[in-house]
Amino acid sequence: EKERDMWKERDKVALAQYTASRRVLQVLRKDARIGELETMPTESPAKRAKITSTDEAMKVIAELEKERDMWKERDKVALAQYTASRRVLQVLRKDARIGELETMPTESPAKRAKITSTDEAMKVIAELEKERDMWKAKAMGTGVPFPATHWPAGKPSLKGAPTYPAYDQSKPKDAFLAVCDMLIDEICGELGPGYETPEAEVAWVRRMLNYNVRGGKMNRGLMVVESGLQILEGKGMPTGNDTVVKLAILGWCIEWLQGWLLVADDFMDDSHTRRGQKCWYLLPDVQKIALNDAFLIEMIVFKVLKRHFSAEPYYAQLVDLFMETTFQTECGQLLDTLCLNLGLNDFTEQRWTLIVKYKTAFYSFYASVALGMIVAGISDVKEYNSCRDILMIMGIYFQAQDDYLDCFGTPEAIGKIGTDIQDKKCGWLFVHAYHQLATAEQKAVFDKLYGKCKVQSPEEQTIKDLYTELKLPELYVKYEQDSYDKIMSLKGTVNEVPWGVFDAFMKKIYKRSK
């Protein structure tokens, strides 16, 4: 019944649109026939050749204005329909830009008033022809949406939308990794014909991407797929193969956002290992090149978004979310790195909360759910705010876990050697020990050793022993339960996003050990 009514409504819209268009066309061509809407030739060049006076020019201008306005009106109709029912009428206007239709001024009446000769009339006619053709291209879904970057012609991403492989949801990690491999192939395939990149540099990019962004736990990316499907299904929207693959692509955009941040973070923190292997910058042939590689991964995220989502009505929202999330994360990184210039007394719980909220929670938790909400067409600000409130608590709790495991987890379990004590990190353990639990004598130990000792040294072990003596593990267990209870108390605050989305997150992080 839904499918029948969808087609019935689409036919109503098409008939209304065609009828309105024919009324305008009949003014231009009284002998218009069915089907001529798309094939009607542009007559103005022939008409222009016959102009011998300003009166004749005025008639041509008036006809062009009507024709231009017909296509402009058709584009308005297409945009309104597209926004209301994007799944059905996507073909009408793939390059919709919200607000453009209403704000673009119509200057031709003013131009017409200034005409005093046929030469001036010819200029106005030429301008009107361009304007009409622009609106016609938009209304018919043709034309180039990004002309400034539509070059060179051989760039693979300019050849239309890609086809997607089958996504086996029974093997979520394998299917997700296959999408990563597809994206790496796409990027490397674009570098030569699109950017004149030599083979050696293309090989470097492939190696760099495989080393830094492929693999890991992939929780953030997998949650985009899982939460996105739950949201779409909850709203009765289709979840076919292409939809699932596109959610996976957005998941990899989050993973690659994290990838470039970690490449830069490891360099700034003098970290040694990441995901059970040497940090990228520590490889002999990489070193400082890692910084440019980090920037390259960041830009690849936006290349992927453009290639796979630029035809979607929510494309601008995706770009906005990724830009905002990146900036939020970099603000958190600023708060973190500037701790090098602060004294231990400045490492308060409030500062720690700000650091982890902006450095971790937004990109690791909120973005994964917000992406699915955008794809599902959710536009209620209150719903986004309610989800953000829940996911911020999760993200902050998650980082407290990370801080705890950096000290008490094993390298085999967490995939890296903890460096927070050596790096003088404003961490959850430290802010509670130093400001709430330590005696004056114990504070003196922190002042002497914290941030001034090497990884796996006796001095570092002294700090860890002090944490245990101050019963930080017991305090952490209480904090973990309090965070869980607070999250569950917000269960009734969301309406369009199923609670199962938040349950799925909690199953991945609650009481984790790695």
C-alpha cells in the first residue's frame, strides 16, 4: 500500500508540474505538443538574427524572461518535492542548494529599462540566455554542480556515481573492511589521472593508508552502520545494499578522521606504539613526513564525502558535521597539548572534562549517531540535543576508561604502551589523586616524578603504586557505575532514535578491558 501510494503521489506531482510548465510553454510556442518539454529547441539565436529594432529586441527579451522564469519555477517545484520526498524524486534535482532559488535576484526588469539600442539589447539577450540555460540545467538535473573543480576530464570521480559491492551483514567486520579496501583503491586510482601523482607516491599513499587507517577495533565506524540501520528501520525507511554500503562509507570517514588525528597525536606525544605496531612517524623512512600524511588523510575524508554523497540533499549537513567535529576535536587537542605549559595544580577535574569532551566524545560517540540521523532525514534540533547529552556522558566515561587502562591495562590487551605519566597528561587518575586524595607528602611525590620519568621506569611504577595506595581502582569502579546509571536515567528523553542505538554503544564499552 505504501509503495502504491508513493507512485500515485509521484504521478500527481509530475502531472501538476507538467501542466504548469505547459501553460508557460504555450505562451512561447502555441503549437507545443506532448513530449516537447525536454526536446524543444532553443529558438533565441534564430530570433536574434532577425532583430532590426529595439521593439523586436524587447519582444525577444520578454519571451526569454518567461522561458527563464518557467525553468526557475520548475526548479523551485523540484526542490520542494525533493526536500519532502527525496527518495522518490531524487532524479528531479541532484544538485539542490537550499535557499538558492529564493534568494537569487531577477535583474532583467532593471536591465530592460536601461536598453536604448539594439547593441544593448543583444547583451541583455545573451545574459538572459545564459541565465535561462542555467535554470534549465538545474531543473533537469543536468549541468556541473562544481564547475571550479570539474577538472581534469579524466578524473575517475567525474565519471558518475560508483556501483557498490554486496555487503554481507552476517559478517559485519569483514564486510566493513571490504568497504575500506574499496575506498583505498578509489583514492589511489584517482591520484594518477586526477592529480598527476607518480607511481611511487601512489604506492606510498596506499601503504600509509593500510598502515594507519585500516583495521583496529573499528567500533566508531561499525556503530555508524549499526545505529544508522536502527534509525532508518525505526522510521520505516529502506535499508537496501547501497544504503548499507553508504553507511559503511560514512563509518570509514569517522575511522579515517580518527586515523589522521592519531598520526598527528602520536607525533606530538612521542608515543611508541599504536594498535600493536610502531607509530607511523617512528618508521625510518617516515619520520616528519607523518605530518603531511596526517593532513592528507584529513582531506581524503572530504574527497570521499564528495564522491559518494554530493548528489544527496543532506550532503551539506554531512560536510558541516565533519568540519564541526574536526574543529571540536582540535580544540580538545589544544587544551591537551597546552598542559605542557601548565603546572600540576592547573590539572583540575574541570579541565580534564573539557579535554576529553572535545578531544574524544564528539568524534567517537556523537558523530557516529548524528550521521545516521542525518541520512534518515531527522531535523528536530531537540532530538539532536537529547542524543548529544547522552553520548557526551558516554564519551567522557569512555575516556576515563582509556586513562585507567593506560595505567593499569597491559600492552597486549590495549594494543599500546601507556605513556600518560611520562607525557604529563591531565588524566582522570591524576586529577582525582592530586586534588582530592593525596596528602601533602604524596603530592610532593607527584611534583617530583609526574611528567619527569620514562615509560616502564621505576619512577613511573612509583606513581602507579601511589594510585593503588590511594584506592583509585575502587573509585573508578564507583565512577563507572554512576556513569551507567546516569545514562540509563535519560532513556525517555529521545523520540526518533531507538534506545537500542545507545544500548549497542554500552555493550561495546561498559566494563571493557581493552
